[in-house]
Amino acid sequence: MDMARPAWIEIDLAALRYNVGLLHERVGADVEVMAVIKSDGFGCGAAVIAAAVLDGGAESLAVGNPDDARAVRDAGIDAPMLLYASTPPSAAAQVAALDVIATVHDLESLAAFDGLGKPMDVQFKIEAGLGRLGLNPDDWQAAYGAVQASDNLRLVGIYTHLNGPDNPASIKRQIAEFDRAYKIGLGAGFNNLRRMVASSNVVLGYPELNYDAVNAGRLMFHLLDGKWADMIDTRPVMSAVKSAIIQVKEFPAGAVVGFLGPEPIAKPTRLAVMPIGFGDGFKHRPPLGEVLVHAQRAPVVGRRGIEHTVIDVTDIGAASVGDEVVLLGQQDGAEISGTELGDWLDLPLMEILPRLARTLPKVYLG
Ligand SMILES: *Cc1c(COP(=O)(O)O)cnc(C)c1O
């Protein structure tokens, strides 16, 4: 890789498109795939990721941050895009300028959008049991009534985010609530509302809840864990994190190497340094794990710096300046897996990708 500072993450867009295709196969052609590309496309770049998921067969997008919506529109992408609740009522005009389907999560946001006096598509986010964001049951009737009375707002759908897919009884209770909200809409004359409740795990575990559209994020990025990961054969999108050695030092037995501690070292030691650190999403303190050099494992030693990592290459005689170092991914048949890296970082897989991708230079493959 021709980079002044060799430190980067490889993002496999072909794998992303493939995963979206798998998702669409799973839900069927009649169900809209609204691809969740929140948090800057899980750190991978909202506009690039938006283009890739649409290429892969998604019909629409969901973002959770106006900046991401703007990045997608600035890239000339005009697919329908839902903006999750993420703004106070005072930002209604800024939201309207983004050309998104806005989320109504309370009566105040509804009034603020209506007050702009311009045509605007909205969706209701229904509080069905998660307890985070959404229109409370007491407000459903009033919310439908306010849309009916509005010359500006067009209600295109209702959605919710289901809590705890490991617990079918809880899912059933939340769906009963959601259905109640839907029926109140029917009663008020909203006959064409699109319903959406399925995030990744729900798509896999409760196919009867795919409804009109599904709203999956992690599945497309190969970021599911446990039994959910086994339910669909997605490919890794974060395919590698790499750096390169910029200095190698040799120390004889008995030398005092400050980086390794105050005691003289017991045996001859070779250390190599690479320009990637905790500022790039890794950790300062042990456990720091291992990396691959010449397809062999080398332990990370000492403490990681904000921009540097030191590895022990005593047993890798060939290691020298310029050599590729793999912190995640494969090298000539050897591999550091995402699960392994997650154990060292003490982070679930879904946190690693946004953390590393957001900070490291990105190289897109495929
Ligand atoms: C993040 C999110 C999703 C997608 O969840 P995944 O587990 O990534 O599929 C769906 N809906 C809402 C409201 C979300 O915030």
C-alpha cells in the first residue's frame, strides 16, 4: 500500500453487496430492504456504503444523523432515505432541507415539521416497549389526527425497533402494541401505511415480521454474534486492518529496554514498531494481542501508544522495515479473526468496525 503512514482498514464492498443480496433473498422480492447505514455507514463512509448497498439490491436507506443524510445526498444518491429521530423540534427546517423521510417520535416533532408549511413525508416511530424513542401509546390517536388535519405532512409508514429478540414472549407483546398502533391508524383512515419492525436478528428469527419493509444494518456488515451469526452465511466486510514496520531494533541479553520495563531483559530481543495506535481505535493497556508478520504471530508488547504499536519479532528473523503487518484479517494462510480481536479489545464485533473504520484511512475493495 502506497501510503506515507502505512495504517489502514480494508472494506470489502463486494462482500457488502453480496450480503445485501442474501438479505433480499431471505425476505423475498416483495419486501423492501431499507438498508441501515447509520453512524457514517458503520464508520465506513455513508455515501460509499449507500451506493454499495443500493447496488446490492436495497431499495432504500436509513440513517440516524443529518450529517450522514447530507453526505448521501451530496453524492447524488436520490434513493428514499429515512432519518431516525435524532434532532430536537427546533431543527425541523434543517431536517426538511435534507430530502429525507423524517421520523415523528413525539407530538412536538410532528408540530414542528407541520409548522414549516411545506410538503413533507414522515414516518411514525412507535414506542412498543423498548423505552427509548417513539410516540407513546397515549399520543397515537392525536398524532394520526394531527397528520389528518395537516396540509403539509404525508404519513407514509410506521415503524418500531423491537427489543430483545432472544425473548419470543417479549417480541409478541411488543408486536401486539405495534399492531394496536397500526389499527388505530386504519381506524383513522390510513390504509396504505407501510409497516417495518425487523432489524437484523428479527429478520432471521421472526420471518413473519418482515411486513412491508425490513430495516437491517449489522447483518449486511457481518456483525452479528452468537446464534444469529450462524443463521445466515454473510461475508466479512471489514476484511483487514494493516500496517507496516517502520523500525526494527535489536537488544542483547542484559540490556535495559525502557519500553519493556525497568529490569534487564533475559534474552536477545528484536522489537519492531508500526505507526498505528490507540488513536486508531485499538487499546492502550494489555491484553494487546498479536499481529501477523510473514504469516507468523508476533505479540504486541509494552503499552500501545496513541499512534504507535511495538511488537516482538525475535522469532521472526525476516521481519524488517517495510514489511506488512496484519492486525486483522489474513496473511498467506494465517489469520487474526474479528472474534479474536474483539476478545483482546474486550469489545463486541459490532463495536470494532465503526471504531476502527471511523479513524483509520479506508481502502475500498471490490
Ligand atoms: C440500528 C437500528 C436498526 C438496525 O439494527 P441492526 O441490529 O443493525 O439490524 C433498525 N432500526 C433502528 C431504529 C435502529 O436504530
